[in-house]
Amino acid sequence: MNNIKLLDGGFSNQLAKYVNGDIDGHPLWTSKFVVTDKEKCINAHRDFIRGAEIIRTATYYASIEGYAKHLRLTKEQAIKAIKDAVVVAKTAIKMEEEKTGIHKEILVVGSAGPYAVKYHEGSEYTGSYADQVSEDQLLDWHRPKIEALISGGVDLLAFETIPCKKEAIALTKLLQEFPNTRAWISFSIKNAKEISSGENFVEAATECWKIASKQLVAIGVNCLAPELVVPLLAKLLRADPSIPLLVCPNSGETIDAVNYRWIKGSTRNVADYVEEWLNLGVSYIGGCCRTNAEDTQQMLQQINQWKNKIV
């Protein structure tokens, strides 16, 4: 019961309260703003810290080539920008502690999205690029960012929204190049059985666990409709009950990956699902797209109510 960790939610949704312009439509997404609007990123992080025990850096879309193409940064400047995202998150923690006088053990997790964010054309949600890229290419693309995040001082890594087994396996192998670093990996989902590429979720998850169980703190799902969580993770638990579980669903809306717009989905609040995830044994709970700090607070309430029930 004491191992339950509450994560933050959709950083772009919270950041939108502080910045003008289209966050979701920019090729660098929130990664742009750790270069152009650090103070506003700090504000968004602080909103989440008031409930969450874990916050993720605004580096999901960050890459050396992405920063070069869209902000004209050199390689050295891009690496610094990724490290700065860690500083921004830690600054938010320090500022919130100074304001409240309360010390909280907040973990800073380095967010790493899939290879195809470099294209920003929707394939990051389908995994359709997997056959066109080698494992070495995947490793070479991810490695500089992972090195920068670790050098910047993150507590953990988050390999998030991974749509295909090939990239998930590559990332677990890459993790082993940094034996003192721990991480979680979470898949994007097509339905109650398959990850976005159409491959079997349980097979992909258990293979990752076999490769890097000593370094993985959890395996899970993110950027999916909340009602798909239990069917997916129940199957994974039956296959291997030893795997710690992570859940970061969307608000209930679904994304149109071609036009980058959101389509109305479930009418239930995402926090309404928390009790069933806890009953299943999920250890890490947070939000993804279209969730915000208010959802995080509601999740915290649900977690506390559940704990009180079972005491």
C-alpha cells in the first residue's frame, strides 16, 4: 500500500494555462518551452507538485535534431536545453518548498518519447515506422537525450508512449548501458489486447521485463482511454504477477493523429477509475494527454480514500 506513487498529468494541458499559442501543434510540443518560457514551465510543474510525488521533464519531444531544425540550436545548445528541463523541474520543487515550508520527496523523471516524434506526422501513435528503422538507428537517436537527462540529474527515466515492440526492446537494451539508472516503460495502445503497432501487449511487456527487470521500476500503459487499462493490465498480471504496473491514461478523449485534434470520449472523470486500478495492484498512477493538476488532486483524493478503506 505504501508503494503507490502519484505522477503528474498532461504537462501541455497545464502549461496552456500560462502560455499563448498552440502547444499541441508545435513540432517540439512542450520541449520548446523549456527554451523559450522556463518560468511558465516552472509554474506548470508547481501546480502538479501540490499533489504528485513524481513529475516528468518537458522533454518528451526533445531531440538534438529537433532543436536544431525548429529552434536553430547547435548540438551543444540542444543538450543543454535537455539538461535545463531537469533544472526547471527541480527549481519548481525548490520554489514550492520555499513557499509552503514543507519538504516533499518529489522525484524528477526524464521523459523520452518514441523515435517518430522526429517526424511529427502521426506515426509516433501507430509504430508504422518500425520496419523502416534499424535497432542501431533507434539506439543512436535516443542515446544523446538519455545521456543528457542522466547527466542533468534525473531520478528515473520514463520511456513513454512507445508504440512498437522493436523500439521498446531497443530502449530496454539502451537502459543497460547505464547500469546505475532505473526507468519505466509504458506503451501506447490500440485496443484491449494490442499496442499501437498491432503487436501483442503482453508479449512486448514481458519481453522487456525479461531483458531489464533489475532496472525497470514498472511497465505499463499511457496515452490511452482509461477504460482499456484494466483489461490490458489484468492480462499482463496473469502472464507475470511480479511486474510492477504503471498507468497514465488520457482524460477519456482520443486523438486524431493526422490532424492533431482531440475527439470527445468517455464522460467519466479519469479519477473515477483510480480505485479499480488500485484494486488491480497498480503502483504508479498519473495522467497523460488532456489531464491537468486538478485531475491529479482528484486522483490523490481517490488514493487516500482507498487507503482508508483497507486500513
